[in-house]
Amino acid sequence: MSNLRTFLPWIVFAVLPSENWQWAALAALVVAVAAIVHQVRAGAGFDALIIEIGSAAFFAVLAVIAFINPDSGVHDYSAALSSGTLAVIAGVSLAIGKPFTLGIAKRTTPRAIWGLKPFIQTNVIITAVWTAAFALTAVMLAFVAHEGNAHSTLATLIQVAGFVIPMIFTVRYAAHVQAKAGA
């Protein structure tokens, strides 16, 4: 559920009609800001809000572009840019030693485990998989957009796969690591 909440602004943007992309970007921004406010009130730290803060920044910029020029060429590449932005956010979180999944995992993991090497390494691996999935999704969506199919069923399926596959990996890999630790 935490993954779904984390990516809710991106899901909102993806499911709203593309002909209203400026409103979709604004709606995603509102959802991102609301998520940040809600989680800060609940006591979440920066490490648990890496994606949310990056999401708010991305959708703020995208909304400005979309409202200034609704016919901007950015529209056709907005899905690729979304995935590319997520790849950069996730990659930077790895580079600075704060894998974005670590903060999310801490929400449901006892504090005593947070500093353990296996917990941290598990989140490095999971974040690396998300980073790779986002990057691959961005490249595929850019290619689809370049071919003139930016708002097609194929583009939607690529976006869905770009979230579902790493989400399934996260659940299964975390379960595998927990089972291995319990043995």
C-alpha cells in the first residue's frame, strides 16, 4: 500500500485524459502536496518523502508549462519525462546513500532493524530495480512518442508495466529476504 500511496500523483496523471494534460498535471501536483502534508503530520521524515518531494517539483514545473502552452511538444513526451524524472530521483537517492525505498520500508519495519546491513542492502537492490524500471520505461515511452503514439494503448500498457513489475519484484524480494532471515 505504501508504494501505491507514494506513486499516487503519477497514477493520477497517467489515468486522467491526456487532452486535459494541464489539469492532470495540476491534479497530480495537488495530490503530491497533499501526500507530503499528510505524511509530515504523521511524522514522516525526509527519507520517506523523496519521491513525493520530487513528484511535487516535477508536477509544478509540468503544470506551469502545460498552462502556459497547452499545445507544447512537451505534452507528447510527458509520460517519458515522468518516468525519466522518477529514474533520476531514484538514481540520485541511491547515489547519495538514501535509497528511496528505505524510508518507505521504515514505515512498516521495527526501528531495531533499520540500521542492519541486510535491511539497507535489500533496499538498495529494490531501489536499483525501480530505477532501472523507470529508466527503461522512459526510453520505451520516448520511442513510442517519437513514433507518434504518445497517447496510445501501448503507451498506457508500458506505463502500467513500469510500475507493476517493480512493485511485484519489491513484494516478492522483500518476502524472500524475510523468509531467508527467518530460516
